Amino acid sequence: MNLKIFIMPYQMLVMISFFLLTACTVAKVNVDVVSERTALENQVLGTYHALDDELLRLASVRAVDSSGKLRPPLIRSQDHKNTMLAMQRLAFHADDLDVFKKIGWIGENNTGLLSVFWQSPDRLPEEVRELALNYQQPEFDSIIEQVNQDRMRMMERVIELNENFSKNDLAKVQKIFGKLNREQALPGVSVQLGNGQWDKQR
């Protein structure tokens, strides 16, 4: 049997299939991905995440070198130290803030800070009253004051570290932080919309 006779029909079939497939028109599809975040928001987030990464690196720095000798501490500016301390305090109080939001004592305003809606525990619904009894108002006030100071410090540091911002951009940066905090709020948390109205996060 001649091998050419056997292979030739298959070659023809492959060639016909090739021509049929390539003759089909393939529509060109243009996909434009539009980010939900503006370039300004992405700059703020990038700078903030860089600070967050720096805090993690700071926490993981070894005090000894590979030979076991103590290394001298890195010399940091006071601004840097204050920022890292602010980030640590924000992380430390995160659970308290979650409780305060659940109780309804605080909400995320549109300037990146917390607004207070204090009510005496005896005026609260029964399901959150027990949580509220764990806090006295002076302690609550102190935590909120400290958190708002630390949030403001973070926003100011974002401006200092980003060459595209100046001190005149603080209101813009606050607005961006307010939007980001609002987006991250859990359902039921009081949030201030961009127009100044208050609503519950859905």
C-alpha cells in the first residue's frame, strides 16, 4: 500500500479545515477597563500602603546581625516615629472602633475622621447595651480623640510623602480618606455621604 495515498486525504482535510477556520471573521473586541478609583485616590492609597508596609518592616527588623552582634537602631525622623506610633495606635483601637460602630456611638464622616453620636447605655437597645457598659464616657472620648488625631497625622503624612500634594491639598486628601472609610464600613454603620447627609451603610 502506498503511504502517500493514505496520508493525502488527511492532508487535504487539514488544509480545508485551516481555510474554513481562517476564513471566518473574528470581531475585534475592545475592552476598556475603567477603574472605580480616581488617579488621586490611587496616589493616596499607594502612599498609605507604603506607610503600612513600612510599619510591617519596622516590626520585623532584627536587632542582631547574622553574627549575633547587636545592630544600632536606624535613625528616623520624629515625623516618621510619630507616624509609626499613630499607625500602631490605630491598629490597637480597631476593635474598640468596631464595638463603638456596632453600638451606634460613632460614624465615619466625609473628612476621614470619626463623628460621635454618644448615648447613655441605658438609652440603647438591649442587644448592644451590654457592650456599651464596658466603656465609660471619658474612656470613649479619649479613644475617639486619639484616633481622630492619629487619622489626621496619617493624612498629613500622606501629603508630606507624596510629591504631587501640598499642604493646600489636605481637604482633598480628607475627602478621599472619608470616601475610603465609608466604602469599608460594615452594613449598619453610620456614614456621612459626600453631600453631607448621614445614612446607614448598606
